[in-house]
Amino acid sequence: MIENISLGAIMIDCDDDKKLREFYAEFLGWERCEVYSIPGVRSGDGVVFYFVKNEDYIPPIWPEQANKQQKQIHFDFMVPNVSAVQHAETLGAVKTLSQFGGTHSTTILDPTGRPFCLHH
């Protein structure tokens, strides 16, 4: 084990880095930031997401399907209540047709098609 290792940031590939930053900044209420011209958002306790534009970005298919782009990262956000679902939708996210989380979890696609869950 190496002591004092901590997560610096999570780099997220997407087709529109600025659009995705705006979505997560508004949805999470995190501060907008930038490093080396890469847009990002930072939480009050230091979690950072950077959004990296990739011209060849292919959104994942969810639920997964054989021979299709698979999800490579999946965020689970804890939210106080189901109103977070409507908030995400007003910012450009879409609720997935297939839901597997029962009454306390909702799967949503962010504006680039990446799935994440809201647990309430």
C-alpha cells in the first residue's frame, strides 16, 4: 500500500464537453472549473469531473446489448427525493425506458447518453 493516495479527478469522454459540464454543474450544483483547457466541475469536498471531447465518442447502450457500445462508467448519486429526476430532465437528461431499481432508484441518461442512477 502507498500512503496518502487520493483520487484527483474523473475524466469523462463525451461528444460535447461544454454541454456536459453545464449539465452536471446545474444538476449537481458544483463549481465550474477548467484545467489545461478541459472543462470540469468540482464539488465542495473536492470531487472533480473533467469532460474530454472525443470526436469518436459513441454513447453506451443501456441496458447493455451484445455487440453494442457498453457503459464504461456508471454514477450513483444519492438524492433526498424523487424531485431530482424531474430536475435532471429539465436540464436535458432522459429517464430510461427500462428501470430495475424498484421505487427507490431511477436510471437516467445524461445529455450524452451515459447512464447514471438517482437513489432516493
